[in-house]
Amino acid sequence: MGKVDEVARLSQTELDRELPLLCRTPLEWAECAMRDPLALLNDHAYLEKKAATNALELLNRWPEPGCPDEWTSTLAGIASDEALHLNAVVRILVDRDGRLTRTHRNDYANRLRSHVRKGQGTDELVDRLLISALIELRSCERFDLLAKYCRGRDDVLYRFYQSLRASELGHYRVFLHLAAMAARGSIVEARWREMLEFEAAAMAAQSPGPRIHSGWAGLVA
């Protein structure tokens, strides 16, 4: 059984236990984000595009002289998955008379990437892998909430977000595994705890809106 198939079998309780996020998104976020579904789909498309590019960029980041056999095949597989997701999002967007904007900005991801220890060899690689894991983790949580909101309202989006929930959780696990290949477990675990705190702060700084990684300040009394 593949990782995505395994994740798809998780119950809601098991999924909730799997997500170590320090702050959890309320369901009200999904209602707010879905007020402009075309803008949300546009944002989502750029998220998948960046995820595919990120996986490809990591392909040759392993320090010389060589990398483990599974490194390139795993990252190439993630890039392929993300490209398929991008194609699926764009199809839904176009079917609903939407279109991709020419420019896009993701303040959430930019805040996380500001913590990368650039130019520091293995430390930089570990940080990039852990940030990739964080983004997949938060995306998994958001797709789960969107699926819940769309159930009974929009069957196409409900099925789509349900499938993405499983995929993002699988990718989160894979990026953590790759980080553990790049450095000692104790080093990765300590940095992961720091990254979870960085992520919570980055999320708290986000404003609400039709974005996969938007905030929810003011949405809940």
C-alpha cells in the first residue's frame, strides 16, 4: 500500500492526532475563504506551481559527492504529484470561468523561508526540507476544512479537497523523512520544534481572505 493510500484510510481522529501544528484553524476560516472560490482556486494553483518548483530545486541540493538513491526519485515523484494537482486546479478554475492572474504573492511562505539558514550547507538543506514539510502540513489541515465545508454544497470541490488532504499529509511525512536523512535525528527534531513556532507566528500574521494560507483573525468571536 502506498503512502497516499495509507493516509486516505486515516479517520478524522487519527488525522487530527497526526497534525502537530501549534495553532489550529477554525472551520469559520473555510466559510470565509469560500466566499470567493475563484480567487481561492487561483491562489491554490500558484501554491501547487511553487510546490512543484520547490521539489525540483531540491533535486540537486544534496551535498557532494553523491546522494542516496531514493533522494532524486522521491523528489521527482513529489514534483510530479504537484504538477498533477496544478493541472487539476487549473481545470476546475477554467471550468468555472476563472483564470490565473499574472502575478501572485504568498506572504505566509515568504515569512517561513526567511528563517532558512542560507549558505550554511546541511543546515540550509534541513531548513528547506522542514519548511516544505510545514507548508504541506498546513495545506493538509486547510484542505480537510475545505472538504468539510464543501460537503453537500459543492461535490466537485468536496472530492477534490478530500483527495488533496491525503496527498499533502503524505508529502509532509516524506519531507520529514528526507530531513532525517540529511542530518542527525536530534538536530532535526530540535529544529522542527523551532520551525513549528515560526509557523504559528507566520500564520498569526496573516489576514483573512480567499487564500489557502490566509489567517482567521476576527472571524471567531
